[in-house]
Amino acid sequence: TGTLYLNEKVKPVLYSVGYGGQGASSEQEALRPYVSADNQYVEINFSEGVYGSGTSPAGVLLVSDLTVTSGGGASIGVSDIDSWDAALNSNAGGWAATLAAGASRYRLTLIGVPTTPDGTETVEIEADVEDGAGNAVDVTKDTTGTLYLNEKVKPVLYSVGYGGQGAS
């Protein structure tokens, strides 16, 4: 008899803001989703390569495979998706010009970000994807959790007149 292979049944996981908890390792910290400093994109990571509903190429992740929930008075969405390609890490910053099916790391371009976010605006991303074996993402671990935009309100210096009219 030949070699028997078992069907892989482990569901992919979308790492959330709480991954690893307090005292997380640097590797765990690197897998957590985050909002870029300029609030232009969110980077997300899965436990393995995932596939979406795209047809060109087959299995590519589409914006429609994501559910975006925003809060804090903002109406934020995702307009574009890039996938990570380790082969491009040194010469193109690692982000592929063509979206690849089966990637585990993605950069999601945000739209609807306020001109001057005050840091109370939030975004949460849920993914409806599957791995190469057809296992849907674990429904208990299919969201980034709540991500906060970076505050960009400039400080204001208030002054009080000293010794002005009527001062004693």
C-alpha cells in the first residue's frame, strides 16, 4: 500500500489586536493587525495562506470578502488590497504589485478616513476566506478586533491675558 494522507482540518485564524496578550513575543507582536501611522492602510495577518472569492486570478482576496465596521463618527471602508511577497522584501518593500491568491499577509487601503482624525475613530475588519484545503476561517477568530485611527489633531495653545484691562 502507498502513503495515506489525512485531510487537513485546521481552520485559518485572522490574528487580532489581542493576539499573544500582555507580554507577547516580538513575533506575536508582528502578527497583530495595525493601522499605519498616516491612517492610510491596515495590515492584517492570517495563520496560513488564505483564498477569497476572486476569479482572476482564482482565489484572490477581494474587498467583498471583507466586512468593515467603523465607529467613532467615521465611515471607513477598504478600497484596495495588496499581498505580501517575501521575495520582494528587499527591493520593493515586500508588497506585490499584483495581488496573489494564497497569501497570509495583506495591506488594506482605507477610504473615508477623516482629514483630521481625533483618535476616537475605529475600524474592525472581518474576513470571509478559506485556506487551500477549503477550511473556512475560524468564526471565533475571523476579525481584527477594534483598531483605532491615529490621532492627528494639532495641539492648540490657549493663552490668558496677564495684566490686561481690569487686572489688579
